[in-house]
Amino acid sequence: MHCSLHSNVAVVEKEKSTNNEMPIHRPAMVRETLDALSPRAGDKALDLTVGTGGHALALADKIGPDGFLLGLDRDKSALKVAKERLAESASCDFRLFRCPFSKADRAAQEVGVERYHVILADLGVGSHQLEDPTRGFSYESDHKLDMRFNTTKGMSARDVVNSMPEEKLADIFYELGEERYSRQIARAICERRDEDPIETPAELAEIVKQVAARKSDGRTWRLHPATRVMMALRIYVNREMEELEALLEVLPHLLARGARVCILTYHSLEARRVKQAWKEQEDKGLLREFDDSPIMPSDEEVEENPRVRSCQLRAAEALTEGGLK
Ligand SMILES: C[S@@+](CC[C@H](N)C(=O)[O-])C[C@H]1O[C@@H](n2cnc3c(N)ncnc32)[C@H](O)[C@@H]1O
């Protein structure tokens, strides 16, 4: 498929990849990301969360045949789809790795390109994962409650809800999901698992819904009442805040002088942490954030793709090369 990136992006929402049935993620704020990063012909680009390759294709289009793209993700199936799509449409040289972005410096060393002109991190979960019921991210799924980006490592969400002490579960829901009924939900989970383990997202969502229904006196919900609990579990299982922390440390070392970096966040904990870390790095003379306020998606984009409604884009420019003065 050789078409311009913008038309490509517009048509991929319900597209399936050719050799498996994985849904393709529709990338958020592509125009704004390209504006912020200003990729030029011949640039070296690093996509830290390549997903199914939507943003990577857009970057590849701009850096052209003399450019180089390194793409990372923790999700093997997403990388497979991204590889297919880039092989078909990208004119630049590219390498993809299954690698957490906290270890981006190692991947960069491995490919022998240690500094980049444009770097993108599009955090969180993609629709290639949410819409695949076997991955256990969506509260409607009757498959195993899993939620790991890398399905070969660490505890699944099922293991967490069936083994974590009640108080710790409540802390996860409160701290990572800002869930107001965290204690009552943790209690209900523990009562239920004493009888039978919780196996699926749908079972967990039903437990949360019952607590919310008791607490909310017949009020209706704008979002499914399990949304925050599911998000908190996903963040916990994938150590997302720890990963972000490590990424923010390593980023300045990957930047060529004058390079640009862009981070798309989807919840307030991430957004706050990026803002704070960049402020500290600005004080050290490493980075300069373009604007104090983040860029938000347009009303049209939110209408077309409601999943981007919580997206915030922050962009910065390197003041040093590789974090060295
Ligand atoms: C919102 S999606 C990115 C979509 C991508 N921009 C696209 O256009 O298809 C987020 C991706 O980040 C990946 N991811 C999340 N945490 C990660 C981490 N710590 N290291 C590497 N990849 C990560 C997820 O597996 C997911 O594929």
C-alpha cells in the first residue's frame, strides 16, 4: 500500500493486518506530533512505542530514504504488524526491537546509532491490544484477565487480583486509578476470590459494577464503572510509572543537539510526571519545553476517535548533545 501518510492514517482504523487478525491502532494527534517534531529528510528517528506502526510510518515518510528509524515496543505481535507495514511503505532503513523503553539506550547501542533527531513516546495501551479480547484488557472480555504488554514476563492482572493483599489492591486502585471506591472494591474482590478465583475481565468488571451501583444511589456513569480499576491494574502489571521514570532519565542521553522529543500521555499521573521531570531537566540546562501547556487533540479528532480525548502532547528541544554540556 503506497499512499500518502495522512490518507493512510485516515483509513486504518478498522483495518486488519494481513497475516494475523490483530486490529491496527489508529495513531493519535499525528499532525500535531509531526509539527512538534519537525522531522527532516535524513534524520534519525526513535519511536519508543511503535505499536502497529502508525506514527512510525508518518515519521518514515518525512525522514525519507536517507533517514533511519529505530522502533521499540514490548508487544511482540504489535511489532510483527509494524514490521510488515514499514517493510511495505517505508523508504528509510529501520530496525525494530522488543524492548522496554527504559532500556532504549541499550537498543540504540545495539544498532550503533546512539543519538536521535526526533524521538516519540506514545504511552499506554493501543487499540491493537484493547480490541483483542484474548489479551484481557477490555472489561467485556471473557478471556483470561492478563493485560501484560509483554505476555512472557511478570504477573498477569489475574495473578494480581487473586493474590494481592486487600490493602495493597486498594492502594493500587486509589493511587494508579484515582478510584474513589478503592477500599470497597478491594474488599469485594477478596470476598469473591475466597470462593472462586477471578478469571476474566468481565467477572472483575461485574464485581466493580456491583460496588459502584451500591454506592452511587442510582446515578448513571459516563464511563463504565470499572474503567479506573482496569486502568490501575494495567499500569501496575506493566510497571508503567516505573518505566516512565526510567525513560525520563535516559531520554536526554539519546538526543542529538537541537533534537526534538514528544510524549503523548493519556492520564494525569503520567502527564504530571513528564511536566515535572522536564521542568527539572530545563533547570539543569538539558531540555527546553516548547510550551507550559500541553497540546490537546482537536474536537474533530475526538469526535472521530473518542479514545484520544484524554491525550496530551508535550514537546521539548534538547539543549545539549546526549545530555552532555
Ligand atoms: C498507544 S500505543 C502506541 C501506538 C503507536 N504510536 C501506533 O501508532 O501504532 C502504546 C504502545 O506502547 C507499548 N508500550 C507500553 N509501555 C511500553 C514500554 N515501557 N516500553 C516499550 N513499549 C511500551 C505498548 O505495547 C503499545 O503498543
